[in-house]
Amino acid sequence: MKKIMSVALATLLLSVFVPITATAEATTQTLTFEDECMDLDTGIVENSCQDPSSDEPSWDVLVAHNTDRSVHSAIFPNARSNVEISHLVNKTFEQVTVDDIASASFMKDAIDEPFDTTLVILIRTDLGAVYKLGNATEDENGLNFDYEILSPCSQ
């Protein structure tokens, strides 16, 4: 009887604690240049990114397109919603962890730097969550990238 109770208790503890400690998995996203934007907290992609009549746009990131260079894409934060961005160089998407947040320099201004496989971007959303974006590849219409939450919302 003790052995059965021990196995039942161990099973219960594993079912409660393993999901809590499991790491998030990366999601792949595709956004069209200058047209689609994304709310990272909800995963919603919308087409009204450039709508000047919107007082409180809900999106976090937009893929800008710069024709003056070979890698056209750049990620711009939604400064009107207090979204912040930080670029991490010399790290791969897989290497970036929650520990990198403390040393990152976040800003609200757009950084017109090419977003390709050599760059990882951190985004702090208007709700306070921090996501990493990386493994970027582009085609003629837009950008494909992976994203993953590093730190949940603070609100």
C-alpha cells in the first residue's frame, strides 16, 4: 500500500511541477513588409499598423522594408504603445535566455538595422513581457522569424 501511495504522490507532483518548469517553445511567424504587424502577447497579426486614426494601436512589432541594402527587413517597435526594442549581436537565437534581459539596452526608437540570422532582437511589450526574435529569413514579400517568450507580462 505504501508503494502505491508513493507512486501516486510522485505522479501527482510530476503532473503539477513539470509543466511549470517546462521551457517555452519557439513559434515561427511570417509578416508581410510594411503591411502586417503583430501583437506578441496575443499572437494576433493585423493589417492596420499604419492607421493614423488609431489612438492606441495594439500591435508590438512591424517589419519595415529598406530598399537601400541587400537585407531589406528591419523590426520596428510600436513606440506609441510603449513597446521597447534591444538588439543583441554575437548571439544566436538558441543562446539568448532570460539572463540576457538584464544587460540589454532597451529603447522605444526604431533601429533601422538589417534583421537576418546574425541578429537576435528582444522586444518588451506594452504589458511588460519580453520576447526574443531571431532566425530571420526574408523573401520578396516579407519576413519569416522565430519568436519565444523569455519573461511573462508584468501587468
